Amino acid sequence: MTDVIHLLPDHVANQIAAGEVVQRPASVIKELLENAIDAKASTIQVYIKEAGKILISVIDDGSGMSITDSRLSFERHATSKIKTAEDLFQLQTKGFRGEALASIAAIAHVELKTRREEDEVGTCIKIEGSEITSQEVCVTAKGTSISVKNLFYNIPARRNFLKSDTVETRHIIDEFQRVALAHPGISFSLVHNVGELFNLPASNYRQRITNILGGKSNEKLVPVNEETEILKISGFVGKPEYAKRTRGEQFFFVNDRFIKSPYLNHAVSAAFEGLLKDRAYPSYFLYLQVDPKSIDINIHPTKTEIKFDDEHALYAILRSAIKHSLGQFNVAPVLDFERDPNLDTPYNYENKRASTPQVEVDRSFNPFKNEALTSSNFKSNFKKESSSWEGLYTGLQSETIGNDDVDVRQIEFESEEVTGNLFGASKTEEAQSSTFQLNKKFIISTLKNGMLVIDQHRAHTRILYEELLKSITVSAAVSQQLLFPLVLQFNQQETELLKGIKDSLEQTGFIFSEITSNSAEIIGIPTSISESEVEMLLEQLLVDFQNEVPENNFSHTDLLAKSLAKSMAVKSGNLLNFTEQQHIVNGLFACKEPSLTPFNKPVFITLPVEELEKKFM
Ligand code: ADP
Ligand code: MG
């Protein structure tokens, strides 16, 4: 038998390598931006068409390349950034693998134009699927311009795997922002099709953050600075009261490289402990400088995770630095964050004087006179007591039942009533089924042959979801006018999204008077929510849309209804009074699909009497 092992041709090897380096258009943007930064550019412009699927173009004014270098740059493992293995331990550049350009050229149509300052003319190279199709001398500005067209043109499976333009654009914006936040001294712009998404002048960190996040982010930032032997920290954390419902604005940079670190993230959360309301995430933009020798950025192919030598020390320093800043800038604990308005004194009580409790004494009462304790008297007393005892339970009892006496017959009767109610009896009867709340989480109700346990949050989500779907598609919901317009700050990406779903949102009761590139003015909101909930609700909505971008109109409506329903529904932990419980039970069983939430989770379970009986055996 002949030998079977052979070396893969370069273009195949490159394609395979590309699979690791280039997952989507955003990966190309990241690599090209990093190359431009390594080339010491001071201005970097990015153009994309159709979310980078058709064209990605990055133009820099950096060092440029010689003729030989420009040709070599597309070879695999060709890099100017390291020479020996030791260099790996003191990386000062973004790139070092020498794989990016080779990989990109293997799976797209690439055009490179580059010129060094000292050269009269530049070089233009075209390369398709690793094949150089032309190389000529050309006139071009100092620096490098790379256009990547028709990404994955020769790997249809990959191309089909790409998400909608909105999703891919969001990935691109994420990468762009990470790089731009790490390098405020460089000016960046990003243009999509014909619209400019970002135009960031060279500035400082604070200004760059504000320019990217838009609006009034500046006043939300608290500076953090600390310098120790092993770590230098600078940057900002968001004031606790501006904490987000999502992790969107959390950025760590280590030696100017964006990284993800659940461990360090924990250190930040620990510093914020006690300052945040539930399920809120602090914003942060933290720039860490450490000795390159003390980190290993090589453990992840796309390089967002790194390994530190002395993680524990970093954790402690970071936590105390942030704590210190929060203290120093007087960001006091936000007490009363979610004060229950029911605990406030009602206005009409405010100026009333407290009255002295009156004690009424029955002066004619004689304890030694025992005539009161005749047996008949005792009986009537009991009768009285037992009826007031029943009174406590009137809420739990079906009022169709004669309630003079409580006996076994009655209980049976009641449960039959309830069964009828749940499945098809008239509304007026429904309102009388008995329910109670367990653990502030479940509503318990009775069935003919057992017990019904309803998850209150899920049930309410289902009800609101169906209502919202109806108001978006059939008839608009009513809205409550706000006394003063509510102005909320958003970044450009978010306002773009808001504009896209504005019409549907208005069907649910919101009324927008204006949406600019960094804010939205709201003058009406759905009647079922309060003004203080609006920001959180819209924030969550935008996140949901960013995470799961709907492909068509139907899924768009569905996602909107799901997101709002989820945010608006009562949470577990909310105490529900009897009427509220009834409202949920009745609302639920009036739904088209009461048994599942819009997210396909079960809403209730039933516990048949037989099963209960088994437990008593
Ligand atoms: P790496 O960045 O890991 O070295 P790349 O494939 O991204 O690998 O780039 C290969 C080489 O091409 C780089 O080392 C650099 O010398 C050169 N190069 C790439 N992009 C640029 C650019 N925008 N300006 C100048 N030189 C560049
Ligand atoms: Mg590179």
C-alpha cells in the first residue's frame, strides 16, 4: 500500500485556519482594526455594506508596507510582530500570529493598497481565495487600505450561517466599540451602507466613552484610579443609580486589549455590593495595565480571555480601588431604592393629630355575677364567634354557597363550582373561585378532583402576552398621558432600534413625541405600567431585540409582546391580594394557550386527589 499522508495545499490550510479566526464579518473588522492600530495609525475609517457581507473596508494612515512586505503579509505565519518565542511573553502589539490576513484572503476577495511615507508610490494587490490575481504599483495615500468583499464566497455553508444584517451589524458595532474604547487617542469612524454610525474624534477616555454611549453618560461616570506594583488601574464605573438591567456596558481592557473576565467582573460586583437594586449590573470601563510577562493572552483563539499570574491580588486591588472611588465621590448607598409607596403616610393624614386611644369600661360589669354563663348563653356566644371566624374566610368561599353552616357537603359543592368556573362557566361565577397565595410565588386554586398550582409570574406573562399581541395587531391599547414628557437617554444603536419598533410600541400604549440619535421623548405609556418602570422596560426590550433580532414582521411583533409581557408581569416575591389572584386565574383561563408561557415553560401544574391520597397511605 502506498503512503497516505500528504501536506495540505496552502489554500486549504488557510481556509481551515480561517474557520478559527473569522467567524463572521465582525471578526474581520476586529483583525483589520488591530492591524491598523499596530501600524500606529492616528485615523481609522471603516466602511461596511450590508453588515459586512458585501464589503468591509478599513483605511488607516499608519506605517504602510513595502512591496515585499505587502506580498508577504498574506502568507500564513507571516508577521512583523514577533521573531522568537520569547517575544510572546512581552507582547506590545495586538497581533502576533500572522494568520489574519492569510485567513481572510482565503475566504474572500481582498484588495490591499498600501504605501509607506518614504515611498513615492504604493502597492496594490488583489487576492481571491489565497490566489494573487494582480499586483501593481499604484498611487495611494500613506497608510493602508484593505477591502474585503464577498466574505465566505467560497464557503456557502458559512455564508448561509450568517445571521440577519441587524445581528451581524451589532457584532460589528460591538467589536468596533471595544477597539475604539481602548484607543481614545485614535480617531475612528464607522459607516454602514450610507449612514454614519460613529464618528469619534481623538480625545481622552472619558470623552470617548461619552461619545460612544451618547447622552448624558458623562455625569454617570465615577473615576477609578489606582497604582500598585503589579497593577495600574484607570477608568470609570457607572454610578449605582444608573446601573443597567443588562451587562451591556461592562468593559475590561488589559494592556489596551478588550478582555472578558468573569473573575474580575466579580470583583467589581463585590465593590458594588449593597449599592445596587436586584438584577442590576453596574457599568464599568476599566483599563488595567500589567506587566505583559504576567499574562497569557494565548489561551483563546479569538483572544478575549486571558490568564493572569496573580489573579487573587488583582481581584483584591480592583475591588478596593472601586470601593474607594465610590466612597470618595460620595456615591452613598442608595437607600429607599424601591420604597414601597404604601408605607408612606397618605397626604390627608399628614397634618392630623394623633388621637389618644379611648378605653371603654363597662362599669356595670360584675365578675362575680355568673348568670352570664348559662349553657344557652354559652351556645349563642359560640355561634357568634364561629360566624365571625367564618368571616375571615369569606374571601376563600364561594358566595353561591349558603354560608350559615360549614359542613362537608359544602366543601364538595364548592370544589365542583370551581371546576365549572375554570373550564367554561360564566365570568361572574369565575370570579368566585377560591384561591390563595403560597410563598408569594404560587397561586393555589382548587379543581374538581384536586389542586391547581399556578406560577404567578408565568401566568401573568401569558395573559399580558396575549393582550399585547392583540393590541399590536388588532386594536391599539389605551395609553395614559404623562404630565411631563419623559426623556430617556439611549445610544445611537438603541435609538435606531427604537425607531424600527416605534409603531408597534405605540400600539401597546407608548406615545413617542421625538426620537433623536441619543434620546427618546415619551409622552404616553401603557395604562398598566408606572412611569418609573418605563426605562427598565424599554432597556430590557432593546436588549431582547439586540440578542434575538427578528427576521420578519410576525416575529418582530411576537418578540415585542414577549419582552414587554415578561417585564410587566408580576414577579415572584410580589404579594397578591385576593382580587389580584382572581384576576390572574381568570385571565389565565381566558387565554388561548393557558398552559405554557410564551417561552414554552409550564404555567401551572395540577395535583389530583388520587396523588394526594397516595401520600397519605
Ligand atoms: P499579525 O497581525 O498577527 O502579525 P496579520 O496577518 O494580521 O498578522 O498581518 C500580517 C502582517 O502584515 C503584520 O505583521 C504587519 O506587518 C502587516 N500589516 C497588516 N496590516 C497592516 C496595516 N494596516 N498596516 C501596516 N502593516 C500591516
Ligand atoms: Mg493582525
